[in-house]
Amino acid sequence: MVRRRRRRTVNALRRRRRVRTKPLQWNVSDRVSREIIGIILLGLSILSFLSLNNNAGSFGLFWKETVHNPLFGLGPVLDPVFCLVLSLALLLTQKIRFALGRILGLFLLTVSSLALIQLSAPAQTLFESSKEYGGYIGFTADFFLFMLFGETASTVIVIGLVMISLLLIFNISFHELIS
């Protein structure tokens, strides 16, 4: 009986001594979080630019050969510029809102500009020349447009998509843009 009582008190003490830990929380202000993301994008922009000039070592060569050239074709210069502009916007502005429309506009601008570059490739060697023009992203967009609409209509559609993406990014109507 004494042993049982002693076990119970030992177990009760162990339960009381357990300290409840709270899960890790990110207690950083929105401004600091935005600036951290801006610094990461600035570093990515610099690394991307260095890899385009073969100045980033083996990582830069890997990045250039597996990401930039196949995906973006002639558009890899847009990647560091895009990251640089976005990082400066995050670092230098007080408040920037990334609504769904703006994010969709940025994505649409990237795809449509690469598709526009790929449209200048010869139609007979559309896939083979994708690394030299709009990359795999531009090729994929152009392939579907060529199959459905042909070359001239594809050009009109891609130019329209570029205009729509700019309206979405800057959240401005076409009427306000003209006047």
C-alpha cells in the first residue's frame, strides 16, 4: 500500500513538473517580413545576373543550364530584372499590396512575353529553337495557340494578353491609361 501511494505521488509530481511549451511563432512585423523577402529577392536577382555572365561558379552554371536557358530562352534577362524591381519595391515602399489580380498579372506578363519572343521563331523548328527564343514556357503557350488559332491570330492574342497583364499589374483601366 505504501508503494502504491508513493508511485501515485511520484507520478503526480512528474505531471506537475512538465512544462508546457508553446509552438514556435513568427513574431515579426509585416514591414520586417516584407524587407526580409525583399533582401532574399535582391540576392536571387544578383545570383541570377551573375549566373548569366558565368560568374557564379558551379551553382551559376547549373542555374543557367537547367533553369534559365530551358525555361526562359531569350528571356532569362527578365528574371533578374523582375526580381530586382520586386525587391526594390518591397524594400523601399511603405505599403505594397499583392492582391490576386496583381499576382495573376505578373504571371500572365511573364508567360505572354515569353510567348511573344517565341513567336519570332521559325514555325518549322518551334520546339528545337525554344531554348534560343522563348524557352519551354514560351513554346508551350505558342504551341497551344498555333494549334487552335494559327500564327496571325496567335500574335494578336499574345499582344492582347500582354496588355491585359499590364492592366492587372498596375490596377488601372484602359480609359485611364489613354487619357
